[in-house]
Amino acid sequence: MRRFLTIPILFALAACGGAAPTPSTGADPSLTRRVTANAADEEPQQLYVLGMQNLRARNYARAVEYFDSIEREHPYSTWSTSAKLMAAYTEYLRNRYTEAIGALDRFIQLHPAHRDIAYAYYLRALSQYEQITDAQRDQRQTTIAIASLQEVINRFPDSAYARDARLKIDLGRDHLAGKEMTVGRFYQRQGLHQAAIGRYRRVVEDFQTTNHVPEALHRLVEIYLNLGLPDEARRNAAVLGYNYPGSDWYADSYALLVAAGAEARGERPGFVSRMLNKIF
């Protein structure tokens, strides 16, 4: 479940020098009074407080209206910059990621030296990350999200945002490896062994820190035995056993190799072939 991020609320208030409003269950009607000409300088602050109150009450659409109105009606006020960031954050909370990314792109372009610029990059990366689909579908979005998260790390390596970005990159890479495994299994079922080997080898070589490597090595053992290449099968099983000695995948690979040895000695003719035919 996604965390409810409170960091930008504190940052935005601090940036504007305002005090945090008292939490409420909705917007305070008393704050909607018409501001006189003498109090015109206070109007952006009142709009901001209304936006914050609606945000806390999870009236996200209404909160965005208030934040956007500050930028529209008071673009040069001290509250306008923080309102831009809060509008983007609110769009993120309501799962409108395209709108959030657009707002954050504008914020980054217009305010590259802002005190919360690291958070802006991070929130943009999160908005990309939340759009990652399951491993059965196209993974272009995963690649985009990883690149955006890496940008956070490159620009702000010592920040808390960078630490979280590293964790999410690992999850994204696991997702990409899962896609490779899905395609590899499909090729293996179709008897397209070379294509399957290519996918499994990519998992082993390019996604070494993911949870999919043990299975990829085991599938290579299966394919090489099926192709009558026991030396290649043993080599991959050895790598599997060395790195994942307690893995169920290694136990399965070991059982296949033992059976293959018995078959080679004529003790269990056809046994390995029957096992491989039942894999999928």
C-alpha cells in the first residue's frame, strides 16, 4: 500500500513562512469571506489554508482548485510557488499521475533552485513508478520509472529520497526480470530454445540481484538437457548450487542431473525426457 506522504506539506508551509493550519474534517466556511482591498495581500494565504484543509480532509479535487487559483490569480505572491508543488502532490494522491508529472515538470523548470527541488524530482519519479504495470504487459513504463528514480539518486545522492529511490529501482529491476522470465517460459513452451536461452541469460547477466536468477539458471539446465548438452546443463547447475545452495530450484536441477546420469548409464531410459515434457 502506498504511503500517505506528509513531507511536502511541512516543506511547503516552511517555505512560505506560514503556520500549519489546525486539522479539520473539511474547509472552514469562515475562510471563504470576501477579502477587502486592504487585506488583498492576505488572500493567497487564505486560499492556501483552504487548500490545505481540503487536502487534509481528502477533498482532493477541491484542494487542487484552491492551489491552482493561487497560481492563476496571484502568480507573483510568495505562496504561489509552494501552491504549485502542493497541487502536484494532491494530483499524485488522487492517482492523476499524468497531471502530477506535468505540474512537477513545470515546477522543476521554473524553480530549479527551490529548497524543495529534491522532493519535486522524487515526487515526479514516484508518479512514474506508480504507473508500472504487471510483468505480463509491456514494461516501457518500468524503464521510464527506473530512469526517473536514478535521476533522483544522481542529483541528490545523500538525501532520504535517494535511499528510497534505490529500493524502488531494485523493485523495478525485479519487475523487468520477471518480464524476461515470462517471455522465456513462453519460448520454452513453444520449443524455441535459443530464444528462451537468450531471455534467461539476460536475467542471469543483467539482473543478478533479482529474485528471478535461481529460476533462470534452472530453466537453462532444463533446456540444455533437452538439447542433449549435459556439460552446459551441469555448468549452469554448478552456478546455481554455488550461489543458491538451499534453493528449491537447485534441488530440482540436481534431481534432473542425477536422473540424466542414470539415463546415460541405461538405468532409467527416457526418464529425463518424460520429466522435461511435464514441466509446463
